[in-house]
Amino acid sequence: MSNVRFDHKSLGYNSDEDRMEYACDIFGQYDKINKCVGYCKYYSIEPERETVYIEFITIYFNHRRRGYATKMVQELLKRYTLHWDYKFTKDGRRWYESLIDRNII
């Protein structure tokens, strides 16, 4: 899991939602090849861009339950103050609660 890489990019300002939007591709290494294993979209509603809200994290089916979404949260916590909108799927809610139980957030 040490070979996780994140490719952040700005999607620009969304005037309909009044926010800056960002995306991040999540890469894992398999047989010395970097492979995209998932994707995250997040946004900021403040001018300073110091706080972000995760809109969603998607990990592709064959790569789930390997810690990639958790690594994505840890990556965002290194860069920003992280807030949650609490709109989770059933699985997402269990994962979020596990982050709290493991003192990650």
C-alpha cells in the first residue's frame, strides 16, 4: 500500500454551485505498473480553499477493501481541513464510521 499515488487536478469554478471543484485519480502499483484504482471528487466553498468537502470517492470493484479510500482521506487531510456532508451510501456510512473508530478522522 506504500505505492499509492494521487493525481490532483482543478476542475475549475462551478458557478451553479458557487464552489471550486477538484478531482483526484487514485493509483496503485501492480507488477511495477501504476494502475488507476479509483477516483475522488471534492470541492471548496470558501475563498481561501483551506477546507474541502468530499463529494464522493469511488474505488473500482476489483480494488475495494484494500485501503485506497482511506489513503485518499489521509491525503486530503495533509492538504486541507476536511468536512463531510454526511451523504453516504450504506457501505460508505460503515466505512466512515470505521474511520472514526480507527481515529483517522
